[in-house]
Amino acid sequence: MRAESPIGVFDSGLGGISVLSAIHQLLPQEDLIYIGDSKYNPYGTKSKEEITNRCIAICDQFIKLGVKMIVIACNTATSACVPLLRKKYDVEIIGMEPALKVACDRGPNQHVAVWATDFTLREKKFAALMHRFDQNYDIYKVPCPQLVRIVEEDDLENKERVDKALQEYIERSGPVDSIVLGCTHFVFFKQLLANKLPDSIKLIDGNEGTARHVKDLLQKRTLLNTTGAGSISWINTLPEKVELSKRLFNYMEDSVK
Ligand code: DGL
């Protein structure tokens, strides 16, 4: 394995592009390969076995492409099968989970809504995470499947549809101190959501933390690319989604300028 080898990043579709952008900003010299599994999206309503089979197919493809690390830019896929993938492949595998700790660390008696897929919220991995905090904090689970569909269907510009969906999930969350965006598709709504909420409600996602984790681990393994030009290669199981993928990537890059 060489420092010049690419990093593989994948998601059930286009949500992981928000993570890809965070990695690219922190590590502009790395070559990144993004695989979006839009043909099989959403994962959030599928069985553990179905999700695991898709993740294996994607990781096999990354191994053939010679990646030095795989980032599962998807909370749902991580909860389905990250231990199995780590056992199966020799490369370092980084997963994601809802950043509940960050929300609870804001102070005592926090009221926190976790927005995620139905699968993530039902799985053992999230139950274990929640168990660490739910004695001292009020935690509400809010599945938000419409937000995944809006991104995949290229409908972020549809103000009426977006407003209606966000409003519904805000109402379901109740009175909260923070909302954890526990699905990578939801990060595309962060600014729109912030516009609808008072400043006191914090929106928390795991993207920057994941990018830092990628950097730390590469540094530890002396695999950090410090001389490359940095490139992004796009693969999608629905090739017609590549153009939308690039637009979403630019949208994320612009939002941090
Ligand atoms: N983007 C994914 C996540 O972070 C899941 C979306 C889906 O396929 O349902 O959980």
C-alpha cells in the first residue's frame, strides 16, 4: 500500500458526497474515488443482509481499484456491517455513526433529536450508543426518509417540498437543544434547516469529525499523500447520476466558502 494510492468513499447514493467534500477540503492532495449506489438507494428501508451484500460488492470494487482506505460515508451501512467489512478486508475501514455524544456534551439535561434512517435508528449499534446517554438526556428518534428521496431525485430546489418535509420533522422532534444529522444525505439541508430554527438550536453532523479521523489514521499509518495533485473520480451504479453528483459536490464546496 502506498501513500499515492486513492481513498475510496461510498454511500447508498449521493449523501456521502457531503462527507467527500469534507475530506477533500481537509486533504486536498488525496485522490478520492466516490462510489454512489443510487441504483439500490435507499438502504434505510432494506434488510441488514441486502445492505451487507451491497457493501461487499462496493468494497470488492474498491480493492480492485487499489485503494489504501475505505470510508463508509453512510450511517446506515456502517450500522449494518462495519465489523464484518473490517474482518473481510485488509485496508483500513472508517465508518460513521450519529454524533450523539457531541450533542450531549453541550451541557446537562440536553434534549436531542436524532434524525436518521429507519434502519440506523432500529439497529443494535444505535441502541448501544443511545444507552450510554439516555439516563441523563432526553433523546428523540426521528426517521426522515423524505430527505433521502429529495436529494436522490434532484429536488433540493423544490422549496415547497423541502419546506414541508423539514417542517414535519421539526414538529416531530419537539422542543430540542440540538438536532443530530445522523444520515449523510441530511447535511445538504443544514443551511435550509438553520434558516428555519432559532440560533439556540444547534445542528450537528459527523462530517468534519470523519475527515479528521481519516487524516489521523493516514498519518499514523504513514499513508498521508503530501505531494499529490488531488483528484476525484466518480462512479455510480446509475451512471446518469454522475452529473448530479458533481453538482452536489460543488454545492457543498460553495457552502463553506
Ligand atoms: N446516507 C445514508 C446514511 O448516512 C442513508 C440513506 C439511505 O440510503 O436510506 O445513513
